[in-house]
Amino acid sequence: MFKIKVPATSANLGAGFDCLALAIDMYNTFTFTDAPKGFRGDNLIYRSYYAVFEHLGVEIIDTRIETDSNIPISRGLGSSASCIVAGVLGANKILDFPLSGEDVLNLANSIEGHPDNVSAALYGGITISAVKNSKVLTNKIIPKELVKLVALVPEFELSTKSSREVIPRELTLDTAVFNIQRTALLISSLINGNLDMLKYATEDKIHQPYRMNLIENSYEIFDIAYELGALAVFLSGAGPTIMCIVNKDDNEFKQKLDSWLGKKTGNWKTFEHKIETGGAKINN
């Protein structure tokens, strides 16, 4: 028996659509145990587990996978990525690690369809990812410990599929340049600790204006979060969770925001987090 602990993730960080993500100190834990011969599970974890055997062309080793789930589903916090990463890592361990770290990432990306969440879930920190000839190129940074995260999680769900459907298929040159500028500014600001830039570096024109129309009170929440002292506010992945970056010494932001959210529909809950720097872990 062994366990795999995979962190939640928050993708895009505003302008970095499908390329940026950070890992959060909130986790799903997956327990792998022996199963009777011929046993088969049928969910994303098992499908990712079986994908490794198919990829390697070897016979499936039967296993039972139990999940202690703490990452909310369909809230933009990487719950599906955690399942994919756990399934691939679990199969790789059972087969005595025939896949390299790069292989694990590439297979996870082929299942997920984009590399941002799976990269951050695997490696932790903040990851910057691109795909070249079906291979994922990922760089990880660990920003200066000057900030913390406050996640605003509503009771309602929003599927990634629905949230992607509202995004335009074509962009103007001005929109592309706008996002490229801010993505570059965000990475540099996180590395050198220039917190004053984060508000502008997380602006976006590719996906947030369209997705926010699906999330009640989202524009108002962005405005009040900044009024209360947030350094940056952005949709977490496809939403509906809204993520705030705040100064690590700001101990009043969450309390003030809770008071304001209590008057709004959606039953929003806030959770304070740190960036998880280590990524997924296998524990015997």
C-alpha cells in the first residue's frame, strides 16, 4: 500500500492563459492497495492509471484507489489534474518507475489537454509551461515569501467545458500583445518581489471578461477585493473560484472580505493558503 498526495492548483493567473499555474497547500490524497484480479475502476483516476500501462504496452496490474478529497470539484482548483497526476504517478510507482519525470508530465498533459494545472500539481511552485511537438516545456519558479493567497470559493460549480465555450476563437493583435506584456510583467514581478506591479500584471483580455459573465457578482468582488487591499485578483482556472494575492502580513483582508461576502448570494467561502512549493509526493 502507498499514498500519493497531490496539491490543488490555480491556473492562468490572469493573463497567462493555459500556460501559468501555481500549486496551493490544499490536497487530495490517493491510497493505492491490491485488488482482486480483473478488478477495474471507472473514473478519471483509474483511466489515468490504465493509460500508463497502455502507453507502455504492458499488462495492467490490478489495484484499488481510494480518495481523500479536499479539493472542491468544478471550482477551478485543479481537482481533475490532481486525479490525473495521481493515476499516472501511481502506475509508474507500481511498475518500478519506467517513466521519467518528463514522461509523467507529457502523459498527464495528453490526458488533461493543457499543461498548466498538471505541471503545477507535479512540481509545485509557480510553473510556466508550453507545448512543442506534443512535449511539455516547463519552468518552475518559487517567488519570494512576501505574499499569501485567499481563495473565494462559491457553492455553485462551473464546468471547464462551459467556461471554455464562451471564449472567442480569434484574437486581435492588440489583445494578444496586451496579454503577452502582462504575462512577462507578472513573472518578473513574482521573481523580484515587485508587489506593486501584480495588480496590472494579472489583467487579462483573453478569457476573464467572458468567463466572469458566468459568475454572479464577480466584477463587484474584484472591485471590493482591491478596495480591501488585495495585491492581485484573478479567476482561478476556469472559475468560479476567485483568487486573491495579498501581503503576507495582512491579517485583516480575509475578515473584511468575509463580512462583505455575507451579504451576497452564492454562499461564498474564503480560505487562506500558501503556495505549495514541493508538488505531488509519493509516501510508502
